Amino acid sequence: MHSTARTAVEPGGVEIACDESGAEGEKLVGGNTDVFAHAGVSLDAAAAAECVRELRARAPSPVTEYKAEHVLREKNRATLVWLLGPSGPILGHARVHLTDKAYFAVSKLTDLLAGHHSSLGLDQDERSTALARTLYQEGRRAFGPGRWTAFLDAFNHLLRARNGRAPETSVESAFELVADLRTTPGPAGEIMDLLWAARPRVDAFTERLLDDPHVFPALDPLIPAIAHAVASWGAGGRPVSVVHDRQTTLTEERVERLRSLLARPGGRSGPLVLTSLTLVASHLDTRVQVADIVAGVARKISSKELNGRGDPELTGLLRPYVDTSSIWPDERSGAALIAGQPSAARASAAASGLSTGRE
């Protein structure tokens, strides 16, 4: 039996149900997934329940909770095409925000280089974004796959929240890598030279992580994705209520801080109204189940496209759902996945995400 969370929806507002796929906390490098997808759907409970019933009828499974993996099976391709296509139930009622995890890690590092401390990543810092795109595009080629991966892994460990614990990688060992890479000719080496000079900022950042365990986790793409969902569904100041699958990251303190930051005036996005954020168990709310399916499908399709193994039909069907502010710098796959985005320039918007700087 399914139940539906009751939330406060202001007059003229919208309620969306959200879930994600590809979440591994702040582990952005060397994990099981290379893409994080966050989906929101505006279906009501009855429409969501009908959607799940139809999926079960078209692609049967005895499982209690229907998942994206069931429609992603090749034998169920027709069901997936129906779900995303114009005759399906979610077109116009679902949106998904994509994050290239490796690029997100790089962008957090270049935020430190640029001295940029964006609260929610809804507005682009041009210098940070330019540095991030250059390093992302040039790093592997300039440094070689092995050194590039070691560099990303070291700084991923260094910049993640630790709740008072010492980092797995020390600042000293991370900067030994930087010392080696900064001698590389070309733009990537020049950025390493900037990072070498910015060591005091990195030191201060890591100290702040130790001092304040309640800050937003800088490398977790979840909270920035929720901020983008509110910006997308709440354009023009429309109030947005969110029903979300349970996540330990979404503590009451962080949710209240998120609401406060979204409501601030200024910036390209302007003030945004997050009326409420209610956490539910996904198996108790069919709307969240549909969001989970959309997120899982989007992650799989976009990851294949990113890695040069895309399915043109499925990529084309996903395209109308993808948020244009997705954190997606790859030019080729971005042009295929994101409507109105012929190059990587638009995909780089909002790349900086949340910082742990106190506002």
C-alpha cells in the first residue's frame, strides 16, 4: 500500500517529488558511477501510481519496488521508449539535473584558485569555470591517465567533509603531486602553478572542514542539485515544495540553511522560495518511485553518451527532460543531451556548486 507525504503547497506553487541516482556521497573519483542524476516530477499521487502500474504491465517484475534497472533491460526497450516518449506519462512533468562527477571535483578545486565562494552554485563565476573547463579538458592528455587520476583522487580525499577526522590524504602529499605536475608545459601545467601558489587557501579550507562538521559537504552534488531543481521549477519566484527520498545528508539544519540561502536576493537566479522539504521512504510514495526511475534511466543514458557509447534514440528521448544548467562540460555529449546547448559553454553554468565558506 502506498502513502503520500502531505506537504505545505502555497497558492500558485508546485510540489515536486525527487530522487537521485549515482549517489556516492563525496566520492567523485574512482567510484561505481561517473554521473550523478537528480530528478523531480510533478505528477500527483494518482498519476504516479498509474505510471508504475503501466510499467509493471508492460515490463513485468515481481519486485516490491519497481526500479530503473527493470526498464533498462534490452528486452524492455519498448517500455523505456514509451516512458520517455510523447505518448508516455512524464513528458512535461519531469526534469533531471545531470552532474559529471569528475568535472564537479575539478570545479571545486578551481573555486579555491579563483577565490570563489558561491553559496549554491546557481550563478556562474567565469574565472573558476574557465579554469575548471581547461583543466578538465587538458588534464588527462597533459599529465597522462595515471598521474591525472592520482591527482583527482588525492584532492577528492583532501576536500571532502570529515566530521572532525584527519584527511586520508595530507595537504603535504597532495602538493607533492602538484609540484610534479606544475612543470608540465601548457595550460594544465599553468593551472597547477596557480594551485601551487594557492596552497594557503587549501590549508584554510581543510582547517574549516575540521572545525565545523555541520557545513554543507562541498563535494556532494545532492544539495546543489536540489537548489537547481528549486530554481528550475520555481522560476519567477514560484513557491516549490519538495518531497524527497530519505538522505542522511539532508539534516534539518542543512535544509533550513538551504531555504535561507535560496531566499536571498541578488544573483542571476534571484530569490527562490523553498516552502518545505519532506523526507519519505521511496517505497511509500509512488511519486518518488517515478522520480527514482527517471533519475536511474537518465544516469545510464547520459553516462553511455559521455563515454562515447550512446544510443541515439534514447539520448534523443532524454533530451527534453535535461536541465540546461546541468554540470556537464563535455561538448560532444552535451550537444546531444541538453536542448539549446550547441557547445560546452552553456553546460559550464553553475559548475562551482556549494562551498563551505560561511555566508
